[in-house]
Amino acid sequence: MVVWDEYRLCGITATHQLGVLAVIVLLVSELCGQGIPNVSTGPTTGDAWSFNLVTDGYIVAGGQSYTNPTFAADRKWLHLETRYNYENLRTGSFWVGYNLSAGTTLVLDITPMIGGVVGRTTGIAPGCEAILAYKRIALSISNEYVFNTIHSSGSFYYNESELKYSPVDWLHLGLAADHTKALHSSLAIQRGVLLGVSHKNLEFTTYLFNAGWTHPTLVLELGVNF
């Protein structure tokens, strides 16, 4: 888990955030341009599509509970994704991205994306999803910067990070952190632990955020691949 100082994160300027996105783009360019062995153009082979549906149920103590569905489709290098209640409540987003993968023992999967956001928050959002995995340890990051096209003061940086360890194939333990507008709490960064189990194409994960800091939030996540 990458742990941030919430006061530093809140003080990050748009210039700094754009700099981070620029570094990501440069990294992707290097991966493409250097001909790294074992680089693929995406998670699927041939002309097959793969699909992933994940629904998170947020049970917020003393606040508004909600669900957050995310649907993704991948074919070769192409990544399509749609989300609801993710950047903000009553807000949807639509994404297109490019899948890249490198490595064998140490595996990096990275998908730079561009999205449109509509609803309570409206804007344009460059973003990136990445997973760095080594044996039974995986670090995943999903981030974006939403440029609010209605009110510039509503622009913001979103980040969701997890560090997971799988002692056996079906069990996953780890830490998680979120910086989001959808979940309202007294903390700028929601931090917690996770416990997940998986079987074939199904995965169920329980998150507990903010216990010991403020009112806890329980998140129940169900994911299916097909």
C-alpha cells in the first residue's frame, strides 16, 4: 500500500498532477519504443473479447450509502469502460484506453485512458490504471484528474490504490486507500484493510475504511469475469 499524507495530497496543484500524468505517458512510450521482451498488446488473444463487471456497495456510518458499478470490455489493445457513482454521486463516466503489458516474473499491466464525465460532475478526465505484480504480491493503482468543464473549482484528482498478498490462490489480504468525492467523510483520504476470496471467474472482497480515525465505512465488492 502506498500511504499518503492527506494534507500533502490536498495541497497538490493541478500542475503537479499533470506532471504525474506526463510521467505515465512517457513511461508508456518507453515501453512501446524499446521493444521490451514479452510485451503484449492487451489481456486477450485473437479476436476474443473479455468482460469484467464489478459492483461495490458502500455502507457509510452516519452518511449516505450507495452502490458503484463498473463495467469493462477488452479486446487486444482496446479497453472500454463505464462507471457510475465513481467520480461523484449521480455521475457517470465513459472511457477508452490502450492495454500494455510487460514482464514475466515481475509483470506490469498499464492502461492509459481518456474519459468523459457527466452528471453531478461534468468534465474531461485523463487517467491510468496499472497493476505491478510479483509472485503473490500485487500493487494496483487507478487514478485520474477530472477537469470540470462547468466550474473549474470543481476539478479534482482521484486515486484508488491497493496492495494485496495472496497466501493461496483463492485468498487475498491487503491494504487500500481512496481519494474520492463520492464518499463523504472528515478524511481527505479513506484508508483501510481488505479481505477477498475468489473462485473461478468470481471474486468477493470486503473493505473496512477509516476504523479508528472516524466513522467506519464498509464496502462489499462483487466482481465477475466473462
